[in-house]
Amino acid sequence: MRVIAIANQKGGCGKTTTSVNLSACLTEKKQKVLLIDIDPQGHSTLAYNISQRDFQASIYDLFCPDEGKSISIKDTIIKISDYLDLIPSEVILSAVEQKLSGKEQREYKLRSGLAELNNSYDFVILDCPPNIGLLTFNAFLASTEVIIPIDISYFALHGLGKLLETLHIIRKKCDHHLVINALAANYDKRIRLSEEILNIIKKQFHSHFFSSVIHTNVKLKEAVSFGKPITEYNTHCSGYHDYLALSEQVIKGSYLQKQKVDRKICLPQKVDGGVLFSYFSPEALSVCITGDFNEWSSNAEPLFNLSGNGLWQKFIPLPPGQYQYKYVVDGDWHLDPANPKTISGPLGKNSLFKY
Ligand SMILES: Nc1ncnc2c1ncn2[C@@H]1O[C@H](COP(=O)(O)OP(=O)(O)OP(=O)(O)O)[C@@H](O)[C@H]1O
Ligand SMILES: [Mg+2]
């Protein structure tokens, strides 16, 4: 049973659209799917035209059962079709954080609930709320994969550092393996600069970026207002084909294979339009790069450890030239251990890179 959290604290970037339509396309490929709405806004629930009248129990009851009662996750499941089940959400879910405050194991409620399902699904898809609170934490600790939908705009990467840092802390502190993949979820190629921004984001996430991009398609918007996934609303549009292609990539899951880190690729690499910086450290909690290209700021450019194998990377758009830099590992400044070239500066030695 693969459990995938669809998360990004940025609002309106396509989490629900992806949760609903990826789930629906997976079922077309005969995968048994459980879609769990863990957003108090309940948009995935609405996307299947389900309202509070239609259910006795929701995901809220799993987190906060009535006093003296215990509830099985199975009591919250609604059957949608042969291959798809849904656990609905309701607005009271927003009270969970306060109700569980100070309670032990509160971050593991969803994971314990899913354990009761005995792997009876191929996929569990978690539609997360637009913040990193207790509900999203529960989702991360219950999943082995995270898909981050990104709407391709200037602000797309804003706040992403915080999300990736949280995921990394979960890996380290909770000893929980998570593979992170980004998805361009609302890509409008008619908008000026969108191709350029897409290319930067692709380079930033390199092998952790789904090659199946989801283009802006009004049918995806319409489908929601009809309370249907795209598979039932219109199968002749790009929205359907894009999500079908994504579902194939997800089923294949080639990105899940742990890549062995080749020390040679830890040297800065020239990539079209800039440089890919890499630092290997399975132990570090945070790695940033500082250099003459960012005024030696110590936290301006966080590197990301996307597959959890200790390889931290960051693409920085830079014109050809000679650059001095250092890595900031958990707050301490280090020379690049993979790069023998150094240069003396007023504050000591720096690593040197020319391209
Ligand atoms: N590829 C797309 N083409 C057209 N419209 C889209 C696309 N993806 C998302 N949308 C629209 O953008 C809006 C926000 O999408 P969605 O609800 O999926 O985002 P979200 O991240 O779940 O939002 P929230 O953070 O509020 O939960 C919706 O109106 C949705 O229909
Ligand atoms: Mg949503």
C-alpha cells in the first residue's frame, strides 16, 4: 500500500485537483484507491458531491472520537466506485489541533488508523490543508511519498524551503523515510515567463520532478463544480490526459528507487543557465550555500535533500564566470569537501568554481 501526501502550504496550487484526479486516473488503471480528505475545507469531499448529510463519521472522528468511544478507520470509509473509496472531511476538523493539544502520539493518529487497513488498497492519497500544522504532520508521518503541486508563477518557490525543511526534520527526528516529488500542477504556457520559471523549477527538483506536467485546463475547474472527477466529466481534454500520464508515472514509481550517491557529482555542475551545487551529508539537518553570488548570505540558498539519501542539491541560475563559495551545514561554514580548488579571501579560504 503506497501512501502519498499531496501537500504544499501555499493555497490554491492544485492539491485538491491533483488528489481527486490522480485518484480517479489510478482507478482507471485498476488500482484500488482510498482518497482521504484531511483538509477542513472539505474540497475533495465536495468534488465527489458528498455533503455532511451523506455520512455518519468523517476523518475528524478518527482524530477525536466521542468520549469513551473508539472508532475504526473502516467506519469512516464511503464507497464511491469499485476501485475508489473516500474518507470525507468536515469543517470541525479545524478544531483538531486545539483538541489534541498536549496529547501523546497525536502526530501518529492517521498512521495508526491506516495500519488497520492491512494493505487493502494499492494507493492511499491524502489531500492536505494549506498549512503545515498537526493534520499535515499526520499526513507526512503516515506517508512514504509526498507530491508537491506547484503552480508555475513567480511566487511558486516562495515558502517551499520551509516545507522541504519540515519534511527533512520529519525524516531525521522521526526516522521516517519520505521521497519528495514536485509536480507542475497548473501550467499556463500562454503566460509570459512561465516556460522560464518552469525550467528553473525543473532544474531545482531535477530527477524529483514529474515529467508529466498538468496544463491549465478549464475542464478541470468545471468538473469540480459538477461534483465529478475529470474521468467522469470529460475524457477528451488535456486535463484528463495529463492526469492519466501522471498516474502512469506514479504507478511505475521509478523515482522511488534509492539512487546511490556518486561522489563525483558532488562537484558543482554546469547545467544550462546556471550551476547545480551538491553537498553530501546524510547527517545534516540543513545545508545552505553562501558565496559572492549571494553576498555571502548564510541562509539565502537552502539545498534540498529530496530523496533522503544525503545528497543535498540546489540549482542557481548564474552567468558564466568565476565564483567563490562555502556550504553552511547546520549553521557551520565549510569548504566544499569535493572541490580541491580554493582561494584565500580576507576571512580565510573559500572554495572556487569557474565555468
Ligand atoms: N490545471 C488546472 N487548470 C485549471 N484550473 C485549475 C487547475 N488546477 C487547479 N485549478 C483550479 O485552481 C483552483 C485551486 O485549485 P485546488 O483547489 O486544487 O488548489 P488547492 O491547493 O487544493 O487549494 P487549497 O490550498 O485551498 O486547498 C481551483 O479553482 C481549481 O479548479
Ligand atoms: Mg485543497
